[in-house]
Amino acid sequence: MADENQNNQDHSSSSFKEQVLRSLRGEDIGEGHSASSENRNQNLSHDLEAENTKEQSGLSDTPDNEQLYTKKTVTPNSYAESESVGSRRVTDSSTAKKQTVPSVTEEPAKDDASKRKQKRKREDRMVSRIVILVISVLVLVMLIFGFTFYRYVNAGLKPLDVKEKGYIQVHIPEGSSNKKIANILEESKVIKSGMVFNYYAKFNNLTDFQAGYYQISPSMTLDEIGATLREGGTAEPTQMADAKLTIPEGFDIEKIGDAIQKNTELKKEQFIELMKNEAFFNTMNQKYPDLLGSAASAEGVRYRLEGYLFPATYDYYKGIKLEDFVEQMIAKTNNVMQQYIPIIHAKGMTNQQVLSLASLVEKEGVKEEDRKKIAQVFFNRIAENMPLQSDISILYAIGEHKELVTYKDLEVDSPYNLYKNTGYGPGPFCSPSEQSINAVLNPEPNNYKYFVADISTGKVYFAETYEEHNELVEKYVNKEKSE
């Protein structure tokens, strides 16, 4: 069927072309046409014959051309018009092709520049955000590190275990550096951090640690450990102490008894009985006559050994006799006082007098310069036969520990009442420090006869007259009490 249709189309096309050729030859055209028309017809005939030849050779026109020939009757005039139109189409097509070529203008360039600028801004913002994020992270890390380091150092400065009463024997070899000593202490588990101890030693310029065997407790502070290492240890290992007893400066017999009961297996009651035991005192006096000679002849004393138990740290061993334990304290006082005995004799004083004044100075003043001035005030009053009028003596007389004394307290009937009695008093009121002993033996010269301490700050003010003293009392004591 397809072949038949194709043949019909070919035949129709051929018939149409033959008709056109015949019309061009004059078979269907009238005689009135001009010569020029004949020439055009001849040209058209020539073209059609060429077209026919082309078809026969297999080069056929496009379907559009076939439609053109089938739909329109071709005349010489129509062909001319067709040729003219075709020429215009070619021209228009050429022009259209030329117009499709884009011209270079400034608008696209501006758009590209704007896009690049926006891109750079986005990139800059991104970089800024990254930088801020990195800096924030670094600052946070530094803060966390600083806080952690602060806590580490602060913990290293504190005792390893404040509740531990036992002691650990530590050996410091000859020629050990501070760093090595710090490591030994940490490995012995008596401090938290060797690094912190090493920096502590450097900061405090501690370079005189001694070699030897030491008994150190995890409850000791770095200050206490440093002081122990500077004193020097033993050449050979020693028996480990079961506990340590520290007697602070200014403790009296009653408070020392409390400390003994708290830190050892010994009882305060037994200790107080021993302090009143004349036989024990006589035994100690025979061993340390240079120290206790004046105490033996003193009258009206409450405890003959008051002031003679030196404030320091002592080793306690289970099973030790109370008498032996107390003798350590007396022996320590004897060692300290030996260097001062020649000076005491040169001044015409006794150990009992020196220790009595030193115990008052210990309680009345805190700073060394104040203590030396206070000692001179006492000497000035003794020289004029004036009572020392120390509140410390009243508190000892009534057996109480409070901040202020009352007028009723001043009336207490006791040889220790130095408001009523002149002189040094029966004996010491507490165990004074070596600094207070030195202040009594080397006072700062002055003409003061009065002093008062600010109850808020503790600062001591001095006066030469009673009127000046009353003004100071009103300003620094009475006024502040009323407020």
C-alpha cells in the first residue's frame, strides 16, 4: 500500500510539472504575452527541467517545496514575486543572524563585579565568625585551665589529711635538691603535690633544708614541714611517733592539758595533778636548777611549772609515762633560756620575773615592735612602784577567758590581780614565745606608762599621762563598744 501511495504521489507530481511545462510552451497561454514574459517563461522552464532532472537523479526537494508547488498555481508573475520574497527572506535571515550576536556592554560587567563583591563579603563574614569562634574557644580553654590550676595549687598548699594523727618517717639524702625533696615528700604521701611544694620553697627562698630522717604527718601544713626540714633530722632512723602534740604560744597549763587529752591517750586530769605535785617539781628542779631555781622560791603560785613548758611540737609514743612526756617540754625551755641567763643575771632579774613579764607581753601585744614598747611600759611602772594593771592578770586570776573584764573582775582577791598588787606577780601567766622573752630583755626605750588596744583592729596606742590614756580608751574602746 505504501508503494502504491508513493507511486501515485510521484505520478501526480510528474503530471503537474508536465502541465506547467506545456503551459510555458504556449499550449495553455494566450497570444497576448510580451517577449519579456516569454523570456521569463523560458527561464522558468529551464529551471523546472533542471529540477526534473534533479529528481530523476535522486535529489528531491523538501516536503515544504512540494507543498508550495501543490498548493499554488505557478505563473510567471507569481514566480517573480516568489523570487523577490525569497531574496528578502535570505536578507532577513542574514540580518537576523547578525543581530543574534550579543554586543559587549557595561551592564554584565557591573553584575559580575557586584556578585564578586558580595561573594567576598560572605567569605569575610565567614572568616570573621571562624576567628571569633576560635578565640572564644581558646579563652574558654584558658579559663578552665586557670581555674583548674588554681584549685590544684590551692589544694596543694593545704595539709594532705588534717584528721591524720600518725607520722611517717621520711629520709632526705645528703645533697638533695628542693625538687628531689619535694618528690620524696609526695612519694611518702605526706603532701599532695611535690610541684606545689617545690614552688612554695622557691617563693619563700627556702634553700637550707637539712638531710636526715624525719617524722612528718600528713596533717602538717607546708609551713610546718618546711620548718621541720630546716631544723634537721636524725642521722639514723628513729622510732615512729604515734602522735604529735603542738603547744601554741600563749597557752597556759589548763589549755595545755586540753591539748594533751585531745591528741594523746593521756588525760588532762592526770596532767593537772602532776602540775600540782611538789615531788615531781623538786625532781625537775634538781635536773634543771638554773632554770627552775627562782620558781622554787616563789610564793602564791598556782602551778610552779606555769610558763616553763615551752610552746613547740613534741613526739608522743604510746605507753610513754606522763612525767617523761612533760619533761620534754621543760628540757626545751631550758635549752632556749640558757643563752639568756647571763643577760638576766646582768639585769639583776630572775627567770621567774622575766617569764612573768614575757607572758604578759605575749598576750598584750602581737607585733614585735609593740611587744618591745609594752615591755618598757611595764618596766616604767615597776620603777615608779605602780601596779602593772594588766587585764591578762585579771583573767588568769578569775580563771576565765573573755574579751573584756568588768569592774567587778578588778576586785578579785588574788595574788595574780596586778591591779591591786604591784611588782611582777607570783609567776608566769602562760608559756611565752622566745620573741616575747627577747622583748623583755631588749625593750624599746620610751616614757610611756599606759597603753590600750583598739578592740576592733588590735592596734596598740601608747600614752604618757593618765588623761591621754583616758582619751584613747574613750576613742578606741568605749566608743566602739557603744556602737
